[in-house]
Amino acid sequence: MIGWRVLAGASGLTSPEGGLPVEFGWHDKVAGTIFGLVVETKITDHLSLRSGLQQTQRGISLRNGRVPSLLGAYVPHDFDAQVRMNYLEVPLALKYSLPLADQQIVLYSWGGVTAGYALAGSVRARAAKDPISPLATTRLAMNNYLFSRFHLGGSVGFGAGINLGKCLQFRLEAAYNRSIEEKSMLSSESGKHGYETLHVGAGVSFRW
């Protein structure tokens, strides 16, 4: 089975709201997406191996930060900012399926890991005292990126599939991902943190 899915949601740090040094401000979630290819190989009637290739956005929002730069991008004094990193990822999970309604509906869940590499990143910032001003975007120079671009995460999710004929299945899914490793992601003084994401969306798959 091969398919395509698009999910939208939010990403944030696994640490508590006050987990960053005070000069970075307080952190919140930022919107992000997942889209990509899903490939599933059947093992038994209910179990299958799920993999593929996907693009995942991770990042954070910062409020009232006071550091002079973020990841090499200059920001205003007392800033609000959104940091996003775009990862190319390979997920690997074990999926359990439960057919219902004479196999016209399939409920399923999965658990596994994702391994990714950051291809691009950006910082969007503005002065906190001017919250209606547009965010100025700075693309990060990834070739000179000072921190680890690799991400390893644990992933769980559930979904429902509706069979539309013998070959096509429409799907609704929700997925949660959390970093397995905690690293310095903003600066060597920011401490070590991980990402967590929650996304919901839809997709289609083709059977043969």
C-alpha cells in the first residue's frame, strides 16, 4: 500500500514554559505541517510495517526575548519571534488495523520512531512593543548551522480509513511526535531541549 498525507498542527518545546533562560523570553507553540509519502507492508492480517518519506516542520514561538540574535539572525531588542526548522524524515512504525463494517471502515494505530535531517530553517521576528507590525523573515544559513541538524523522535498516532472501492482508501489521522534526545537548539546558553508536535489531517492510499 502506498499513499500521501497532509497534516497541520503545532510544535513546541518539551520543557516547561519557564524552561529557557529569561533573556530568551517565554516560549509557546508555533504552527507547522507534515506532508509526504506513506508506504505500508502487510505482515499479518492486522499488523503492517509503516514507513515512507516526509517533510516535517518543528519550532517554537518566543515572546519578549532580549538576546541580540537567534541562530545567527539579528532580532530587535525585546522581540517576538517564530523559529521553524524543516526536516526531511524517514518514519518507521508498526501499525495495527481493525476492520469494521464489513471491511468498509478500518481503524488503526501505530507507534515507532522518526529520523530526520534539517534542510532549511527561518526566524521571523518583530519588536514586541509593536505587535501589529509584520514579522521580518530571515532564512538561516544551514551550511554554517552551529547545532545538530539531526532529529530522532518517538511517534504514535491513530487514524480511520474509508475504503472507496477495491484500490482507494481515504484516511483521517492524528499524530504525536516527541524528541528522544534533548539538545542545545537556540544557543549554547539556552540549555538542552526537545521538540514535541501534534498534527491532524487527511490522506489517500492506494492498494493492490
